[in-house]
Amino acid sequence: MLQFETWKITLISFICFIGVIFSIPNLFSEDEIKNFKFFNKQINLGLDLQGGSYILLEADMDNVFSERLESIEIEVKNILKDYDIDYLNLSIVDSKLELRFDSDSNASSAKQSLRSLLGSDFVFNSIDNLSFEIEFSDYARTQIIDLTIAQAIEIVRRRIDESGTKEPLIQRQGLQRILIQLPGIDDPERIKSLLGKTAKLTFQLVDMNSIASEVEKSGRVPPGTKLLSSYHEDGGKFVVQRRVMVSGEMLTDARAAFDQNGLPSVSFSLTPDGGKRFGRVTGKNIGRPFAIVLDGKVVSAPTIQSQIFSSGQITGRFTVQETKDLALLLRAGALPAPLTVMEERSVGPGLGQDSIDSGKTASIIGLILVIIFMIFTYAIFGLLANIALFFNVILIIGALSILQATLTLPGIAGIVLTMGMAVDANVLIFERIREELRRRKSVLDSVESGYKRAIGTIIDANLTTLIAAGCLYGLGSGPIKGFAITLSIGIVTSMFTAVMLTRMFVTIYLRKFKPSKLIL
């Protein structure tokens, strides 16, 4: 006999109630739900539904390898000096470190010493008896690329999150590219500007013994210095020391502010170690210009008036928006590699609205056809299954709202597919009940036996589909993941509505009306 305890009815009713509560906010606009105190989460619409920007970035790995080799070059010089090995030339050419010696013995000794000290991350290739080159091994290059892209994705995510963009899609594509989808973005140029800046901040002393105009004219940069352009187009040149006194990695915070003259500036705070170093450098160099360098260009070069420790200001000819963007970039951190926009596409809000309308139309038509089929085929049981189907859709929407999931066009397809799967479970159950009725069993026995015999098949069918959805989510990307998420949620809710909710409706109906026959 069918048994349905009160606590089960209460639990099922509570779950359905929660689904309704979390689905309701999707009926209102974003401005309207701001007045909701608790239940104010909505489903986020993907790029294909609300429009936005699609940006494909590529990391400049040559720049990364060059910087790594520059640090290795210093290390190699120190090793050769420690071992008293003389060399004729040491330079970086085509992402390789080339060394040339005056004798075979020096070349052999240098290769042996460097190979043991630098480790397996480097490959040594002989050019001739007096020279050889050092380059990264394939394994080391792969590791550096993977680490760089992972760091770049994290920095990009921080920058986009702080810019206020909602639910962006950021993921690696290929070896050294990053795919970004920005739903609903209304200022793609600003986002591109934020992503295109490396935001590598350094503080370096200006060389007092050189005049920038003369160095630029002669083309001869004094040892230990470099010639840098101004951050502003109409600015001049600066000769600064190569040694970085303080780097942006030591920043703990950066905020847009105004200087003592009321002009836009960026105030920053340093870590304890950074503050000590900053204080030591500024204390020893009072009266000297201190260049603030951003992405290889001098923002400003103020003269050090007094010792500065844990905080300071970056001043220049900024607008208020520029100071906000610069502060954002400094807070998010510097990119490990410059990023170049390889491809950009925009999806207009009108096209996104057309997709939403098409999805709504498809869903409504599919729902109506399913309702008609179930009522025509299974009469009152079909009606009860349709009510459960309604709650199934409500539970899917509620679950997506709770998870703050992003709904895409394939996601809508997943919901429509779930409608068919939800009634499919009921079809299996009702057909089993028909078989039992043909054996002239009583109504209650037929229903009880039908549910028991169908449950195994339902679980098997839904479990295999759930595994397939998990594979799609794990191996897919973008829209495929959206489809997998809605499909997975739909499988769980359809199992609940078919096995629990519909059964509860059937039990209540049979207990109340006690029919002697069933029309199935």
C-alpha cells in the first residue's frame, strides 16, 4: 500500500516553497530587487543573452623569457667571477644567453660550473670551441608559460572584478592566450585599456651625472643606467639608474586621492619591508629626484624632500578617472607578461534580447506540447505530472539563482531538454502502473508496484546522463559548461519531482477520492 508520512509531505512542500521564493526575484528588474532585503539573487545572463564583449588576449612570452634571462645573466656573471673565469662577451640574443671566451679551457670550465649550478632547467649548446649558448629547456619553458598564464588570469580577474563587471568568463585558451567574455559591458574600451597595461611600478633614482637630452642625442647610455620616456606624451626623457629601489610588489593598497594642491593623485601604502626600504632610500637621497616608473615610463620624478616610510603619493597630470584606473591596476598587481588584444567581438543588447525571446518561445512551445501530451495520454495522472513539471522548472530557476549561475543560450536548451526528461520518468512509472492494472491488481497495489518497478530504471537513466553532464562540464568550456550546469541541476530536480513530488500528488489523490478504476 502507498505510504506517505507527514514529515515527507512537509519536507517536499518546504523544498518547493524555497524554489518559488528564490525564483521570484527573476520576475523583477535589477533596480527593483535592490529593495529586497534577503531574497534578491537573480540568474546572471551570459554574453549571448544580454550582449557584451568578447576579447581574446595573448601573452608576450618573449618579454618574460628576456626578463628571466636578464636575471640569469647577472647570476652567470657572479658565478664566473667567483670561479675566476675570464670571458670576452656575455649577451642575450634571440632568447638565448651567449658566452664567448678567450681559451678552450675557460669555455670548458665555465660550461661545467654553470651546468652544475644552474641545474636541469637550462640547455647548453656549443657554438664552437670558444663559445656556447644557454637557453631554457622545453620543460622549463612549459612551466614558465603555465605559471605566467595562471598569474595573468588571476590579475585579469582582479582587475575586471574591481571594475564592476558582473559574472565575467575568464579562461585559458591554447598555450598562451586568455579568453574573456564580459556580459552587459557598456565601456569595452576602458576594460581593454585596463587589461592592456602591465602596471609594473618601480621607484628608481634619477642619474644626476647625466643629461637626458645629451644621452638621447649621442645614443650612448652610461653603464648602470637607462633612458626612459615620460608617461605623458609631451613629457621629456629621463636617465634613471637600472637598480630598482622599491617595486610595486611591496604595495599593500592604492587609492585615488588629491594632492596638497587639490590635483588628482594616487596615494599608496607599503608593506613593512617595503616601508623600511623606502625610508632607507629616501633618507639617504634627500634632495635627489626619485623617478616613479610605470610600465617603463616615468610618471613623475619629484625631488625627495624628507624621509618617507610606509606611504606616499603618485602625482602627475592625471584626470580623476585616470587616478581611479591607476589605483585599481596597482591594487590588482602587475601582469607577469604584457597582453595583446588578438581578437575582439561585440554582441549588441538587441541580438541578446532576440536570443532571450527565441529561448522563451521555444521553452513555452515545448512546455505546452508536453502538457497536452501528458493530459491526453494519462488523464488525471498526466495533470498531476504537469503540476510537478511546473515545480521542476521553478526549482531549476531557484537553484540557478542561489548559485548565481550564468545562463547562456545552450543553458536554455538544457532547461528545455530537462522538461522532456522530467516527464520521461513519469512516463516510465505510469506505463508500469498500466502493466500492473492489466494483471487485474487493485488500484493502490498497481500504483505501489509501478513505482517500485520503475525506480531502478529511472535512477540508471538519470545517473548515466548526470555522468555525461559532468564530463561536459569538466572537458568543455564557456557555453558547454553552461549547458552542463543547467542539465545537471535539471536531472536532480526532475528526479525529485518525478519520484517524490508526483508520487505525493498521486498518493493524496488516491487517498482522498479512492477511485475504483484508473483511466491510463
